[in-house]
Amino acid sequence: MSLTVKILLAAALLLSIGVPFGAFIAGERTKGRYKKALCLNTILFFGTVIGASILFATGNAYAAEETAAAAAGSATGFGYLAAALSTGLSCVGGGIAVSAAASAALGAISEDGSILGKSLIFVGLAEGVCLYGLIISFMILGRL
């Protein structure tokens, strides 16, 4: 891949991060600006990913030996990607669950202090989702 393509991809990635952040900072102080910034960030990021995929997919055909070696390398890459996704998505889900459970637990504890143990169990169960994703990613990495 040429240097100009690498520079172009790096610039597109930086713009997909910087433009929504700038729109968020410059926007009005309303709840709608969060949705606009998130939508813009999602569109620019996935546009960059699709553009990079198109640039990487265009190439020359290789002999069978080189193709087998490339397939083994891409299988390893997909394994790392699967491990990263299992950890990342489980942590996002666990964070959402903990935010809901912990705020409800704090409200319940402030009314009745005797339910502290019960409320901590629910928060711990929500954190368990993150640990399950981490265990799955270790299992995936162990097979590579």
C-alpha cells in the first residue's frame, strides 16, 4: 500500500474522531447535540472502515501457496478481532447494566440501609457480564 493511501486513511480516521467532537463542543447546550455527535461519529467512522476495506480488497491474485499463507494470517487476525469484540462489547453491556443497577441501588440504600447486601448482589451480577466476555476472549486467544 502506498504512502499516500496510508496518509489518506489516517486523515480520514482522525477526521471521523475530530469532526463529531468539534460538533459536540460547538453545538447548543441541549440533549440533541449528543445524538447528533454520536450519529455523525458513527457515520464517519463506518464510512472510513468501508473505504479502507475497499482499498484493501483491491489487489492482485497470488499463487496457491501465498494464498494459503495469507488465509492463515487472516484467520489469526480474525481471532484477535473476535477476542477484542467479545471483551469490548461485553464491557459496554456491563457498563450499561452497572449504571442502571448502581443508581437504583444507591436510591434504595438511601431509603433503607438494611438492603445493602441485596443491592450489591445485583450490581455484582451486572459486572459479571464483563468477566464472562474477558474469559471468552482468553479462550479465543488460547486457540490461536
